[in-house]
Amino acid sequence: MELKVFALNTSREFAEPIARALGTELADHEEREFEDGEHKSRPLENVRGRDVFVIQSLYGESEQSVNDKLVRLLFFLGALRDASAGRLSAVIPYLCYARKDRKSKPRDPVSSRYLATLLEAVGADRVITLDVHNLAAYQNAFRIPADHLEAAGLFVDYFAALAGDDALTVVSPDVGGVKRAEAFRQALEVRLGRAVTMAFVEKYRSSGVVSGGTLVGEVAGRRAIIIDDLISSGSTIIRAARACRDHGAVGVHAAATHGAFAHAADQVLADSLVDSVVITDTIPATQRLSSPVVLEKLTCLSTVALFAQAIERIHNGGSLVDLLEI
């Protein structure tokens, strides 16, 4: 099948280099706005029998809310299915509602499962995303193939190059992220050829209130790398950084795949407790941060090659297994 790559307007800047890496250009489409707030999106190229990938990262911004972007993606996928696309894959670098994956209160919604149902209902054959909050919940929510890419390799490359001879400890900011942190620690240890230790910080959340802060592990005299899937307000990172500093860490670096940077993240991350913040480009950070202090600390790693390789392998019937190896 011939490859077609589309990107809705708000993700076009992110998607163009992915298309170039695939040796093609983004396919043409139209997006129209109506006076009553409704909208229409349609492909302007023949997609009948084609292998179609649609790139849309689902984060909110001033131009469009997360729900606006979700509805636009759903309707565009539906239009492509009605236009007889041969195979239809949604590439969603940042997947919205992935954190609401279980009932934490009576009668709570399981929003991640509802989102999966919506994508299936409009005819998506496959979903590809990067570092969801809970991998098991993501995989169980879908009845169609749901590919999960990981940014850990990018972080290993980055921190291995900067480590020098410093003793390192990988820190999970909560118990739920221990498996993610341990996988990263093992890969970094192999890359460096020396021991890298592990620690985690206790964290409890109830009705939006976060408590806890006890550090389990050894960080004294070491550089701590706090690893997570997402930075929102930054408060979780700062709590973990404070625990590391209180226990004698000589440096603290924060790494997270998605830089959502909501609320007062500018002010929170400006704190001197954190030496640097490393994220990927799934959400444009410079639109959300304005503090010169934070921007000076910030490093953004490109995921272009990762997504381009994933799309190429899926298109050609290849395997993603070795792409996930760190």
C-alpha cells in the first residue's frame, strides 16, 4: 500500500520533519472553521487503499483545547475511513486522558478506556503513542493494535554523554514509577559500564492534595536523575528534588517525556533545587514556559527519528521490538 502521512494544523510543525525522514511530504488536507464554533476537516488527496497515518498530539493550548483537538482528530479519522483508507493509524505523541485509567473514587470515570472506544468507533486500525502513564491500562483499553514507544533511549543517550565520572542515582518521584525508573537505571548502568543506584520518594494523592516525601535509597554525594513520564505543575519533581537535596545529593536533574507545564510550573521549576530539566518535543514547551531561569535549564530532545522509524516499520510490516531496546 502507498504511504500517506497527514497532520492536523496544530501538529504540522511537529510532523513535517517526520514526513521528511520518511522521504515524503505531509499529504494535503483542509480544515475549516464555522461561525457557530463547529469545524470541518477533510483530506484533499485520494486515500483509497492507502496506508494512512495521522499525526496529532493531544494537549491543550490557547489556540485549541485538548477536547477541540480530540474531536478534530476523531472526525478526521472518520472522514478518512469514509474515503476508503486501506489502513488507518493514529499517531498520538501525547495521549490525553491517559492518566485517568482506573476508578480511584466511587463512580469515577475510566476516561482512558472511553478514549480507546472513540478511536475504534471512527475506524482507527492502530494507535501509536509515546510513554503513557500506565502501560498495562493503555494496552488493555484497546481492542485494536496499540503500539507504545519509549523515550528512555533518548534519555540514556543524553545522560550518558553528560555523566562523566560522577556517581549517579536514578530516582522515581513516586512508587508508581519505580518500574520505569528501574528500566532506565539498568540501561544507563549498561551504557556507562559502572554501577548506577536506585531510589524512590513516597507520594500520596487524595482529592488533589499531595503528601509524603520520604526518600528510600542512597543519594548522598551523588547526582540524582529524577525520571517520570510527565511534568505538569512541577510540584512532584520539586518534592523529589527537595528530598534528594536533604539527603545529600550534590546535583539534581529532572527528566520527563512530556512537558505539559501547567499552572505555576514556571515558578516551581525556577527553584534552585533542580539543576536541569530534560523533556521531549511531544508538547511544545516554549509556548508554556516564560521564565528565563527555567528556559535556561531546559533541554528538549527530538522524537522525530523514533516516530519516523516506527511508522516506516509498521508500513513495511517490520517489527518494533528492537526499536524499543535501550
